[in-house]
Amino acid sequence: MADYDYALPERAIAQVPAEPRDSARLLVAAGEGVRHHRVRDLPGLLHPGDVVVVNDTRVLPARLHLRKASGGAAEVLLLEPEEKGARCWRALIRPARRLPPGTVLYAPDGQPLVEVGDSDDGGATRRVTLLGEPWPYGEIPLPPYLHRALADPERYQTVYAARPASVAAPTAGLHLTDGVLRALAERGIEVARVELVVGLDTFRPVVVEAAEEHRMHSEAYRVPPTTWESCTRARAEGRRVVAIGTTTVRALEAAARSGLTGRTDLFIRGDYEFEMVDVLLTNFHLPRSTLLLLVEAFAGPGWREAYRTALADGYRFLSFGDAMLVTRAALAG
């Protein structure tokens, strides 16, 4: 994993989203060297007949600031419901050592909201039972490297967000606007949807030294039959599938291997053979993250030079940062 480390200055981490969304910068590597554009230029950078696929998951207000009966503060981050029922969730809690199983946590207005349960993964997460409706009390869980509250929480949602289910945004999609989507359609480019429920582990750095030792947590995904038909028809006719974000890549590639719905722990790295995606629009990612391994598997080891170029040119990194548009093996040299 040391090969996927790089120096990321604090000043390069975007703290606020670009305004407007599609004014974000776009580094383009498509077999013609590196070029510099804006996301609003995307329709003209793609080909008529391309199929653009987006992840339309919506971020839940999953972070809860609660209190114990004694008055002590507690925080619960709801990750995803368990199969046993909608009231049972997997969660991160803190201070975990002071919240034994059976502890009831209360909303600011005194309503009992969460009962803490046990752990099934060595203590990293806990089971919790919802005693009331949590969402009116919740807030959108921003990544820890973002230090400013958002004036408008909708800026951490895509403009096409649909079913609330994720605890992190599919961040490449944050750049797209209704105007960009209309321009794509006017150019003869279809926009199709998938859903991959984004968990926190997608964005976490890898802590082991060897990538093969990293365990990917599974995430639920769904590829509508109409989207699958559009993508398979396009590729059969020599047209391209363009994934907006790495979560879209994982959904489409999981569907190619395991069916249109399910859960996937697909870890894309090394000499992975892509079956569905030809072009990728993605943000600039954390050092030592699984997303960098995916970018290298897709575009090639030249991502390092592209990242150096972006940093030297003042591109903004991570969730609210700028983006890059790459074709398969465009950075192989």
C-alpha cells in the first residue's frame, strides 16, 4: 500500500463544494495527453451514443447526537439496517466503552430513540435497536476531513438522488447539474441509473501493508434491467459506457459477475478485467485508499503523474474537490 501513498497538503482538500456544481475543474486523460476543462464541458467531451450511468443513492441523515439517562453525550452513526427488521441497525457509537448493551439513548427532547446492542465484528460496529423515528433528529454525516458545516445539506446530495440509504455521497455525481444532464440528452447521450448503497468503508484508507490483506465490506447494489440493457447494447454496438464515480463502476462490474441485484465486496485492483465500463469520471481520492487501486486498475499507473499535475495546478481534492475524466488505460504509460 505504500505505492498508493502520496503527499496531500491540507490546503488541497476542498472544504466547500464548487459553486455552481458544474464549475468544478475536470482533468481529462483520454489518450491525447492531459487537458484541463470544467465539468460543464462534459457533454462535449463525450460521444453521441455513449451511455452515462449515475449512482442515484441518497444520503441519510444518519448521524445522531443523543444523551444517556445520566445526561452524558453520545453519538450514533447508523450504517445500514440488518435483515432481522427495519428497527435493527448496524452502527458506530461513541464513547463505545461507556455504552454497554442495554443502554438507552435519548433525543434532545427526551424521547427514547436508540437501545445499544452487542457487536458481531470484534467491536468495530454495534447492533442498535431504534425505539423511535431517528431521521428528524439526524444530520448528514460529512467525512471527517471536512471541517465546516454545510449551509445547505443538499449540496452533499446529487441532483438526481432518489432512495435514502447511504451514509456517504457518490461524490463524483455531486458535480452534475440539471443543465449538464439536459446537454447530454441533447447530444444523444443516454443517462441511466444504478443504486449502490455507499458505506463509510468505501472511502477509508487501507491500514494493512499488503492490498490483498484488506477486507472489503459488502454493499447493496441494484442495476435496473433497463440500465443493463442500455449498457450491454451500447457495448455490443461499439459505443461506450461512462461511469460517474467509482461506486457506479462497482455496481456495474458486480452486476456483470453476480447478477443485477445483491451485495458486493468486489475489490477492483491490479490486472482486473473490466467487463462493462469504458470511461470513468471520478474525484481525486485519499492516499492509501481502495479507490486509488481501482483508478490504477482502470486507467494505469500514470495516475501518480496525473495527481502530481493536479496538485501543482491547484486542483481541489476529495469529496468536494475537482474531478478527472479517464478512458481505459489512458494513464498506462
